[in-house]
Amino acid sequence: MTPDFSRVHRFHGGIQPPEHKQISTTMPLQAAALPDRVVLPLQQSSGLMAQAVVSVGDYVYRGQCIAQVKTLEGQSSALGAAVHASISGHVSELATLPVPHPGGLQSPCIVIESDGLDLPVPDHVQRQDDWQDLEAEQLLATIGAAGIVGLGGAGFPTHTKLAGGFAQDTRLLLINAAECEPYITADDMLLRQRSAALIEGIQVLVHLLEPEHVVIGIEDNKSEAIACLRAAIDDDSCIQLVVVPTRYPSGGEKQLIQLVSGLEVPSGKRPIDIGVVCQNVGTVVAVADAVIRHQPLIERVVTVTGDALAQPRNFYVRLGTSIEHVLTQAGLRPQQLQRLIMGGPMMGFALTDLSLPVVKTTNCLLAGSNEALGAPGEEMPCIRCGECEAVCPAQLLPQQLYWFSAHQQYQKAASFDLWDCIECGACAYVCPSDIPLVQYYRHAKDELRVLTDEAQKAEQARQRFEARQARLTRQAEEKAAKRAARAAKAQQIQSASKATAASQPKATSDDSLSSNATPPLSESASTSSISPSLRSSQQHKIALAAAQVALKRADKQLAAAKARREEDVTALEAKVEQAREKLKALQNVSDTLSDTVSASVTPATPVTAKASGSSTPAVSASLKQLKITRAAALSAVKKAEKGLLNLQRATDATAEQLDAQKARLAGAQEQFEAAEKALQKAQLATEPTQESNS
Amino acid sequence: MLSLFAAPHSHVPRRMPQVMRQVMFAMLPGIIGLTIAFGPGILVNLLLSMVTALLTEAWILRLRHRPVGKTLTDGSAVVTGMLLAVALPAIAPWWIPVLGTFFAVAVTKQLFGGLGQNPFNPAMAAYAFLLISFPLEMSLWPQPFEWHIAGFSWYETADAVTGATPLDAFRHKGMLTAEEFWQQPQLLSPDMVLAWEWVALGWALGGVWLLWQRVIHWQAPVGMLSALSLLAAFFYGVDPSHYASPWFHWVSGATLLSAFFIVTDPVSGATSRLGQCFFGIGVGILVYVIRTWGNYPDAVAFAVLLMNFAAPTIDYYTRPRVHGHRKAQRGLKQKDSAP
Ligand code: SF4
Ligand code: SF4
């Protein structure tokens, strides 16, 4: 597909909620008062967490890097964002503190107490090198070192995204100025004030990525910002300004790409896979500041709005400033503050703690009353009205996804393309039954992730188990082979000496003896009367040892289970009993066999025949015993498997229960295999004996 | 105290109870038309149906241990009762609307799991049930405009004044050609036709208002009406002496009532816009076929019920192409896509 910039395309569905934007654009964009204290989370990107490079008590300057991300092996750049001091002062704490997060997460943070001076890094001399002379790698490193992430809300490390664009062919550099969520005006106000900086940033990115097209996409409700942009763009510049209709979620990455170029990002792929790099306005300005003015990311524009504020507006806020500090400066009316939302009303998340810090992805603080925002109504049954489907920008069937998610049919939901849902909330916005659809989808996605994880883990466990089994068998075989070799040698020496002792002229004519004398001795006819019983005796010794080990293990398991006060020790007791029986059976067999062996070492053939003949009933009896043991072991395995299955089906099973059951299953499987092996060996041992007998 | 809610934090103002109120409001012109033409009996039916609907719903929710107040106020049961009542003959005995509404709410709706779960349109299922069980009572349409003269005594002589609906009359025209049929006022009085035209106009007014309010969408009504008109026009064009004109099909029976209020029922219809279009077309075709060659004079109820059967299949075959996918997944066989 080729991009088509000749017209504005459209995406499916979308909604037009009340904008509420003008309330925060009446006052100019200004810096908020400096806070006394900042809390800087180490995790402020969607990548890896940064590691603190300062200690408690250290003095830090504004703009000083205080936490860095390690570059992993095999990666050119760190997959994460560095953190910089946003004020000067002393590091007072390195602690795990609550951070803004939908799940109320706590995360490691650096706390700086301000000295009130706001001193920049002193040796921060303006570097003389012109950015246009920098190599791409150096540019990327500069951007990475400035700690820039996607400021539109996703928080993806910018240098990583740009590195991807640099590595592949970038056809389209798309600057996202749509800002489609209601209430938010941060990009709008930034554009009104700093359009020139945006153009500078675009020039840096063009220098880096060399795209074929550069497009700024902006919604048509920002006329002032559009005018500023038009003024800033040179007539001969390659930058194209595309004004798109106001329709949520036009600022969604995939939707904006479709709007300006007609291209669709294939399912499961990233924009760069079709040659598109999309960057938010704020991010591009931050890039300009970092590359041209050598300023790391220490502040951002935040829309502070809502009916709980006397002066809703936009601020430059230093990162780490507490929300309360920011809201207070916008004239917080606490009695009206019933809802606090970080981000917009469609995709933002609610917070309950005013002391949380502003972070790199905080584009909006929405402080409002229930009347203004509207408390969600009670969830009613889906009436399949199809309103959700009509507005879904991904053209999904939200009602079907809801049905499958609510009925725990997560795989089915996945087959209805749950993973293409961008969680924009348009469906939930229009649903007349007030179903919190997005919550259902998030939950279903979580469940699917857990399922995939579990499947992977189970697969790994299975592979480990099989490898272990193979190793054990190999070891046992090697041992057996060694012993057989040793025994054969001994036998050879013995029979050789006997042959010499007999040393009669007739002996040479005796086939059996002559071949008996020829080394190496393995499968020769003469030994066939001796070696099977001998071999089986050795194998039985191994089986005996294995059974002893199994008994000991079962005993131990039983003791452990008893210690844990588990209910079903009876199964384990039965197992111990089985192991004991098996051991006894094996001991019986080996007793018989050792008799046979001692009888058969006497060279006379008829005696051997007689001896093996007499031992046959005993052997077959023990064979039967072994078969019974094997069957019992098999049923134990089946039982353990069923138990595990039941536990997995049961929703309230704990991880401990599952693990215990898995251990039980593994034990039973081992037991079964041991029994199977013993049986096979015994069968092998008896067959030749019977043959020689006949 | 700050409260936690999940995103999105704002919602379109319209919710289900409002939707139901709008539907009730949109029925007013049609109800007025019916009342002018066939007398206040229609209002009695309405009242009986609405009360029965509420009582039945409350009783069954009680039995099922579901919250009564919340579900009653959603208005869906009342709308079901009203839709049935306006389809019933104006002078049907009192127990017809009561029994019918009870059937609609208790059997077709609640037995299947309540709101949103019923595969069949409750009002139409109840109508079909009544028509099959009590064909006589279901044909008690009075002569139009006569109650103005007769006043309330008119009810006592109701049996004497019942007249055939236009559809019924046309179906029983026997060997007469259409032209001859229209010349026999004793077979079908011009008043009757006029009355039904007024009623149809009432439904159309309400329907257009619903469309304008975006309570319903154009796909199903347009699908149904165009399929019906095309078929009618074709046969009328081929043999106007035996087939009724498209206009006749539009204004007679429950055509416009069902186009705007029945085939647009979200629960028992197809769910996607494209699917709704197919659903409407299906109803339109079936209505024509049953009316013309079937045994029942009006076919809307059966046509809708048959299409209700087909709705899930329609849904499977009208799945949209998801953003970023080359092709739409359609058909009953689903391939599983990896997460
Ligand atoms: S909008 Fe709500 S009620 Fe309507 S089909 Fe979608 S989920 Fe169901
Ligand atoms: S949240 Fe998902 S399903 Fe709902 S409208 Fe947005 S993309 Fe579609």
C-alpha cells in the first residue's frame, strides 16, 4: 500500500464527546511555582526501570542525571529512560513510594528536598558542537541521555522508537498534534507558544530519519494552534499540515496514521513496519530542547482542569511535583473535588492520593465533581443494540468481546481480535446499558497473558522433566553396561580358567567351549545359557536400588504431607505401600535369580536346563507381581493427573495446592516408569531363559 | 473523599431508560391514529397490557431473585406491552391483551433469561401465539370511525360491526380482479383503507422522529421497506389485477409499525448495521411472501420470528473487517488467532 496524502481519510466509528477544552485555554501557559520537594519515580517509561546513581545526602543540580538505565547486552541503546533532578537540592530519600498507577502501585523513587536556588548543573557549558554535524548514533545517544519518553501518554522511550525508525526505512514522520481527548489542551497551548521549537525538533528528526514525508496531524478544533503552526512552517519546507476533523480517537496512533495517509498498521505490527514513525508534539519539542539547547527532560506541560478548580489552565510543571501543589496553584476547591483523573476522561485513570507526583506521562490532571463528570450508572444487561460496534475505531464487535470476556471464554475473545482493541473507551462511552466494557477487555487480556505464561511454563517444566528422565535413563544404562562388562570379564576369566583346568583334547571340538574362550565375549552361543540370568540379576539389582529409592521418597513425601496436615495422605500412604510391595517383589525375584545364577555357573548344560526349568514358575510369579505393581503405579499416575486437572479447573485453587499436586504427579510418574522398567527387564530376563529351556 | 472509577470517566447522556421513554413517545402518533379510527378500545388494551407487563415482570423477577426496582424502571417491559397492544384488534376481549402480554414477558422474555437474552421479539411471539390460539378474537377489528356516532353503546354491538382489515379483505377477494375488488365497498369500505392510511402515517411520523433522534438506525427499516416495495412492485407490474400495489402493502397491516418499532428491536435482531440491513430485507421478503401466498392475513409477526431465528447466522456472516486485518473473518467456523 502506498500512502495517499492528497486527502484526509477517515477511520471507522469514533465519538464526539463534549470537548470542555476552552475552559483551560483562557489563561496563558506559564511555569508553576517551584515545589519544595520532588518525588521522582525510577520507572517513568514503558521500558526498563532506571537505576539510581546518587545516594541519600548527595547534592544534585537541576538537570543532573540521577538515575540511568543499563544497556542490555546485544542492544545498542538502553530500553528505558534516564531520570534527571528537576530541582537543585539534597537527595533526602531513596525509597519505595506510591506512584501514579491505575492499580495503586508502589515503586522505587528518589526524593529531592529543594534548596530553593534551582541551580543548573554548574559545568553545564554550552557545547559548541552543532547538532547537524552529529552522527545518527550520537543524536540518538543525546536524546536517550535526556530521558525523553513519549509525552502523549504512552511513555515509550523516544530514542528506542527513533532507533527503530533509523534502522528501517522511514517513509512518513507523523507528528501527532491531534490531542483528541476532551479537556486536555497541553499540546494545543504548547503549540501556541512554541511552534518554532516544534519545527526545530522536526528538523532534528528529519536529519536523523530522512523520511520521505513529514506530516503534522491536528484536529480542526485548535484554530489558534493551527495558525501558529502555519506561521512557523516555511513555505518551502517539506512539512505538511493536515487538519483532521474533531472525532475521538483521532489522536490514537493507528487512527491518525489512517487519517493522514490511508494506511492501516497491520494487526500485531508496529507503525515502523509500514515505514511510519509517529511522535507527539510535546516529545518533539523535548527533543529540540535536548539536542539544540542541551536540556534534559525535567518539566512538561500539564493541563490542570475540571470544575473543582477556580482557574483551570496549563502549567509547565517540574517532574516530581506533587499533584496537590499543582492543583493548589490552579485554585483548588476541595469541597468540589470528588474525582481526580490523571490523563483524559476517556483513557485516564482515577487517583485517590493528592500527594502523588507528576510524572513524564502526566498530560492532564482532571479534578472534578461527580455532577460534571457523571458517576457511572449501574451496569445493565447488554441489549445488543450495536452502538458500541458503530463507534469502535478498530471495527471490532465490542458486544461479542464483552460476551466472551464476561463468560470467561478468553480464547474466543482472542479469536474475535481482542488484541486489536486499543482500549479507547468509545464503546463504553456510548453503551446505553452502562457496561464498563474496557474493564472487561483489560481483564480478558490479563487472563490471556496469564494463560500464555502458564502454557509456556508448563512446556518448560515438561521439557525439564523429560530431559531429567532421559538423563537418568542414560546414566542407569551406562552403569548397567559397565557392570555387565565387568561381570562378563570376570565370567570370562572364570570360564577360561575352568577350560584350562579341564584341558582335554575333546574340548577343542566342543563348540561352546571354544567360542567361550574367544574374547571379547558378548553374545556367543555358549554364554546364552548363563548370561541372561546373570544380566537379569544385575538389572534386578538396579531395579531393587531404584525401588528402595522410590520407597524412601514416598516415605519422605508422606512425612512431609503429614507435616503439612494435608487431607489426602491416604494416597501417599498407598504409594508407600506400593513401593514397599514392589521392593518385596523385586527382592523375591532377585533371590530366585541369584539361585538360578549360582546354579547356572556350573558348566554342565543339563544342570542349567534343570535349574532354569525349576526357576520358571518363580520368575513368572514375580513377573505377575511386577505387572500388578505397574498397573497400580499407572492408576496412581492417572489419579494424580485427574487431581491436577480438577485443581486447575477449580477457580479457587491456590498455587501451593497446584504445586503439591504437580509434585505428586511427577512422583507417581517416576514410580510408574520404574515399575515399567523393572517389568520390562524381568520380561527380557525370563524370555531367553524360557527359550533356552525349550 | 475521592472516588475510583474505571475509564472512561464520561458517558453519553443517553441510557436505556431514556431510550425506552423515547420509543414510548414516538408511539404516540400511531396510538392517536388508531384511537381516532377504531375508538378508545385501543387505549383500554394499552392500559391492560402495560399493567400486565409491569406486574408480570415484577413477579418473575421476584421468583428469580433479581432486583425488581432497577429492572422495572428500564421500561423495556412496558414497551413490549405497548407494542403488543397496538397490534391487537381494538375491541378484543380484555383477556387477550392480558394473556398476550403475560406470554410476551413471562415466556418469551424472562424464561430466556430476561432483558437482552431473548432470541425472539416478545411482542411478535405473543401476537403469533394469540393469532394461532384465538383466531376469532384476533380478527375483531371494528368498522372505522363508527364509534364517534355510536358512543359507548357501540361496544355492546361490537360483534355486528366488525369489519375485515384491508389485508384480510384483499386476501378473500377470491376470483375478483383487483379492479373489481376495489369497486365493491361492501368488501372493503374506503373508510377502512383511509383509517389504515392514517394509522400508518402515525407510525411513520414516530419512526422518522426516532431516526432523527438516532434511537434507531435506518438500515433495518429501509431494508425491510425496500424489499417489500420491490417485490410488490414487481408482481404488481406483472399482474396488477391479482397483486396488491406497493402502496397497499405499505399502509395496510402492521407494515410501518414493524418497520420502525419491531425490526429495529436490538435484542432479537442482528447486531451490526450491515446485519440489520439484511435482517430488514429478510423480514420484507417474508412479509410479502406470507401475505401473498400464505394462510395468515398479516405476516409481520411470523416474518419477524423467522428472521429472529436467522439473526445469529446473519451476525456471523456480517462481521466487519477489523482494522489492520486484510480480510474479515466470516462464517460459522472461527479460526483461533494467537494472542
Ligand atoms: S452498546 Fe452496550 S448494550 Fe449495546 S450492544 Fe454494545 S455492549 Fe451491548
Ligand atoms: S475500547 Fe476497544 S472495543 Fe471499545 S471502541 Fe475502543 S477499540 Fe473498540
